[in-house]
Amino acid sequence: MKQMLLEIRTYRLKPGTLDAFHQAMHERAVPMLRGKGMDVVAYGKSDHEEETYHLVRAYADRAALEAGQAAFYGSPEWREGPRGALVDRIETYLNTLLWASPEAVDSMRALNGPASS
């Protein structure tokens, strides 16, 4: 069975910035990511702590992750667009990569749909 590489990015946000961060992600960044062909599996406010947020993306492999992110984060559309509204609100972040079955990714996608609105 072909596995998918999941990138789970968690953010600790600066106090009082969660709602504005979510708005910028939901209205600007996530549509832009999807428009550039990135598979955004889930994103939203984390349930375990205040001022935390998550973004989960799926890739075919590490090369696809690196190429996609280099193209996206190096683009003028990102740098001149929502970048500042997001980066300025981040205190710290952590990336974790793990392999998962397509079924597990689809299950995560279905479970986290409402959190992304």
C-alpha cells in the first residue's frame, strides 16, 4: 500500500492573536495553498491549549514536500500576501513528519472538516 507523508505543523501563537490568525489562514492562506496544489488535510484551533493552532498537509514523498513548499513560500503571492498577517502572530512552531495510509489521511480529513471552518 502506498503511504502518504503527513506534515503536522503546530503553532504557539502570541497571546490574543488566535482569532485573527485563524481568519488569515481560513480566508487567505489555505485557499492559496490549495490553489497551488497543496493537499491541506486539516487546520484549525487546537483543543488542548489556548493560543495553539495546527496545519496538516499530505505529500507523495519528501521531495514533493520540499519542492512544493519552496515554490509556495518563495512566491511573491505569499510574501506580499498573507505572510505578514500569519508570521507576525507566531511565537513558535514545530513540524512533525510521519507516514500514513491514504485511508488514515482521508479519515483525518473527514474528522477535521468542521474545525476548518
